[in-house]
Amino acid sequence: MDKKALINHLDPRAGLWLLFIANIGMFCEKNTEQGSMLSGIFLLLLLMYGQYRAAAKGAVMLVVFRILLRYVFPWCPGWVNMVFPVFINYTLRMLPCILAGLLIVRTSSMQKMIAAMHALHLPQGFTIAMSTTLRYFPAIKEEFLHIRAAMKLQNIPVSSRLECTVVPLMMSAVNTSDEIATAAVARGIDNPGKKTSIITLHMSVTDWLVMILVTVLTVIMMLTGERL
């Protein structure tokens, strides 16, 4: 967590609630203004928790995609409007959930996330799936960086880099999933007994205030969007 952040603590349970609210707001979205306001709420949260780079990327994506949809695609050929606007619209619709997920990942460790899911008494299958998924994507990202560094070292031409990236990445994805599953079983993640943890979670007053504020703003946004 950035020491210059306005808020230096986010309980994973509060983060999961924010992700839930983002999903509710996304499914209840009625127009583009409502979606932009919802994304703006979570961009502001990222700034408050010191995630300036993620907030900047999200803001740039939001602005660029809105400009493309409003000013660029209306002047493009029909075949362009059959594919790209659909992809961009779905991305914009999911952007609040993406930003909420980034907030959780950037402010909470894997150990805290698992402890939070156990504290919420979530089903064991859900906890196993989430813990495996959250470990899987960072491992794939690290493998991708290794492949890219190896290609630069070997001076592989740009025309061949796609094949040289996809093939080893697919092989690594299969091996990584097996390794993560084996490591999780070795640690007793499928043990039906009661789990213990050295991590103690604490919901602060700030967590409650953020949860209430985001919930209220989302409800107001939904009601306002229905009137527009």
C-alpha cells in the first residue's frame, strides 16, 4: 500500500462487498451515463487507496472508449461497427467490476483473501476455486514476462513472436494449473476440518464508511438512471 494514500487499509471483506455492489450496478445499468458514473466511483476509490497507476489506466480507457463510440465509429465502415463497438461496449459495462477487482487484488494479499472467505463462511468449493484462480493469473503473467524476455534475448523477429508466445504459454498454462492444484492439495485446502490462520482481520470504521458510501451512491445512481 502506498504511504501517500488517503486510506491505507481495506479489509478483504469490504473489498468483496464493493465487488458485489459493482456487479449489481453493472446489471442494473440503463444508459452510458450511469455506467460512467459507476466507473467514476471506483476510479475515485482507487485514488483514495493510492492505486494511482491503475486509476490512470482505467480513466484513460474510459475516456478513449467513449470517444471511439461517440465520434470515431459512426464514421467507420459497416464491417468495423459489426465487431469493435460490441467489444468496447461490453468492456465499458464490465469496467466497474474490473476496477473493483483491481482494488481487491492491489490492496489485499492472497492470505488475507482466503482468511476473509473463511470468516464469511463461504462454501469450501468457492474458496478453493477463488484461491486457485487468484494464484493462477499472476503465475501466467510471470511466465509471459519470462517468454518475452527470452524472445528479446534470442532476437526473434516480430513476425514470429506471436507463435513463439502462444505455444509455450499454452503449455505453461496447463503445467501451472496442475502445479497450483497439487500445491493446494498438499497444503490441505480440501480438508473439511476447520481452518486456522495466523492473520487476524479487522473491519475498521473507514471500511464501514466506504461500504456505506459506495452502496448509497450506487443506489442513487441506479434511481437517477431510471429517470433519465
